[in-house]
Amino acid sequence: MAELEPKPFPPGRYPLIVVGSGPGGLQLTYCLTRLGVDHAVLSQDDAPGGMFRRWPVFQRMLSWTKPYTGFDRSSREYERYDWNSLLAEEESCRGVMPGVMDGTSYFPSRPEMERGLVLFAERTGVRVRYGCRWETTRKDAGGDLVLGTSDGEYRAPIVVFAVGVAQPFRPPIPGLADVPHYGELRSVETYADRRVFIIGKQNSGFEIASGLLPWARQIILASPSPAKLSVNTHSLVGVRARYVQPYEDSVLAGGVIILDASIEEVKLAGTVYQVSTRNARENLSLVVEVDDVIAATGFTAPLRDLPELGVRIVGQSRLPVQTPFWESASVPGIYFAGTINQGSQGMMKHGIPSNSGAVQGYRYNARVLARHLAEAHFGVKTARRPMAADEVIPFMCAEARYGPELWHQRSYLAHVISIDADRGIVDEGISPLATFVDLEGPDGAAIALESNGHDDLYPIVYVRRHGAAVKEHLLPGHPLLDFERDEHRSAIAAALEPLLSPSLSRPRS
């Protein structure tokens, strides 16, 4: 019998450690490996996939992968329509998800999503030490972070935590600890002809309501704030359109009731639950008797002892406060990847946060983070492409129309070019928009897509010249989202005219 391959990355010291093997950890280790950065990857799971090995509970993703788009599935342009595949340079490793979907929906099932992540790991050859649980964290006298794990101690000056936001959260409501949380539901048929009270009106609450519509006699969804629909905010902020059936049924009196009320107590009285609610606006109390109560009250990041180490956290989800490059704002050397990246919301000019809580957002963050780590900590010089002056305007128009990083990370990621007399015009690639706007640097321009929660998205060009404050130049929108028209070229040309002097018309060697 062939000898089994030993686990990679035994306990010891490494230049960098990644914790987690969900899509965020997989994407980051792939990118670090491509850049030649030596690192170890640890995961408590037995296989790739992270939270997608268990959830969503009703087995269908909220993020879509559209098979037929007019673009080759291995192309960069196709990434706009494929929200679930991870990124790779090798053609055989790109656009993995459409190949594992059965065609019944362009929302992959949970098993299909898990299979796509496993295939990515297999095809790219990423190495992970599975079954190794991170348990404690401390700093030693030399400044290394020391991770206590189920396999022993690991040390590194830099650690990236890609551990998800999947630890159930229950607010301190009396009696709530005794009811099931999302993910602890019984089989759906056991809710037949029963009255069900769901605490929470975000995606998980409406997902449960949608799944129980054929079974429950009555469904009540309640939380203090009115729910928003993503179709109204023109973003992923709010309940996704896939879950709007309970809204319609509530309006049509179809067995669904939606309450804007706080929950004050949940009490079991014999065979029924009594849920005490209060409408804050009118200060009216109401006790509702139901057969089942389900807490769809969200999740927190499982940061273990990182707050005791000094990592500042914020909000109900206990997200770490992060810099634009996803480093802890309070403990240097600790970084984050994956859905925890939503703790860095970006500039939020119009109140719309980044898409960093979803795969199609944080896969690009991981690539940007890998380059940042390689250059800032390991002395890796990544290539920058020189450009001619006459390339710039069509290039920026094409990025606005097709660039997947800009589409998926609106207001957060931007495509940057720099311009100076010595280097000429250089494509600097994708970077957090805040670092271009807030930090000093050479003359240059950045293009990003913005959302305001009311209108279709639109491009903005940011221009920095002579160290002065960055100026914004709003480009026209378009009903078909075509940003390669004459009016867009003219607007970009006017914005960049002070930068694109004849002396910079040729790239420098």
C-alpha cells in the first residue's frame, strides 16, 4: 500500500501564516504562491470550502454564475458574470463554477459551490494543513505572533486570518438562547401547519421564510428596523431579490406578517412560545403566540483571543477595524482575508459599503493583498506595464465598461495609472481607492465605479497632480452601462488633459 503523504506545514516558524481554507484563504494562498512568497496555510476543516461546506441552509447561493454571456469563460471580462469562481492565471483553473453547475439555475447549489472550491484547490495545487485548529494567539519577545493550535505552536511575523463570519450571534434577549439559530433548523416538513416566528429581517431571515412558505401555516418576521430590498438600493445592501416572495405574501395576506418591532422576551408556555414585541415608533407592545421561534440574528467573526491581543473590533458582527489594505488598524502584522474584509468598508461616499462580504468582492481583495504583502514585507518587485499616452483614454473606458474589479468592488477598488517625467505613464494595476485619494504619491489618475443607492452605477475619474488634493470628475451614466462612448472618452480626455502632456507620449524603458 502506498504511503500517505504527510501533512504539509508542520509546527514551527514561517515568514507568513494564513489561517483558513474557505474561498478567501484559498484565493490568498494561490496569489501568494504565484508571487513566490513562502507561507503556511492552516485550517480546522477537513477539506476546502469554509462555510460553504455547511451553508446556506436551503442549499442555494445568493450569488450567481451566468453561463452564456458572449465572453469566453476563461476571460477576465467573464468575471463580471461569474460571482462564484476564484481567480487564477492558468486557463484550466479559471471560470471553474459553470462547469460544475447542472443548469437548473444560475444560482449554484451549496454542493456545487463546495465542489467548485475543491476543484480550484485540486487544479491549482494549493497546499493546506487540514485538521489543524487555531486556538490561541500571543506575541513573543521578538515580536512574532505565536499561534497555539491543535497540532502545536506556529510562529510568524505576519498572520492573515481568513476565518469567515460564521459564528452564530444571539443578542441578549431573555429566552433567545433556548431557540434554534439559523443553521439549526429541523427538516422542513416538521414545520407543516405550524406558526413560525423568525427574529431578523435580513437575508438569512427571508431565506428561512422562503424555504418554509410551502409548509408553515403562518410566518412572522420581526426586527426593529424596516427591511431593505437590494433591488431598491441598486447594490447587495438589503434582502436579495430571490427572497422577496415573503414580502409579496405579506402584502397579499398570504400567511406572512412582517413586523417592525423589537423583541423583548421569548418564553415557552406549555407547548407554545410567547414572543413579547414592542413597536418603538408607536410604543405599542404585542405578545405573539407561535409554535416555533427561529433566531436569524446574524453572525460574528470567530476572532477568539485577538481582541485581548489589541485587535479593535466594531459592530454586532465583531469585525476587526482594518486599513484599506486589510491590516488590523491597532495591531500591525495581523491581516484579514475573505468575508471579514467587510470590516474595511471603503470611502462609502454615498453610504453604500463594499462587496467585501461576498466571494465576488473579496477574491479581488485577496489578489491586491497578496501583492501588497509581497512588496511591503518580502521585497518582491511586481511588474508594472508602461503605456503610451494614446492608450490611456480607451484603456480607462474599457475598464469602466468591463473591469470586473471595478464592477464588483464599487467605490472600493480602482484601476490606477501613474505619470511622471522619469517613468512615463505606468499601469499600476488595481488598488484600494482610498490609498490613491488619501495618500501622497506621483501624479496619476484612477478610475472607479460608484453607487449611490438610487441610480445605476456610474464611473468617476480621480486625478492627482503636483501633490495637490485629488479632484473628482464624474462621467456620464448610460442606460445600457456602456461607458466606451464618445461622451465618456471626451470626459476622460478633459479630466486628464493637464497630465497627458506631449512629453509623456511614449512609454519609458
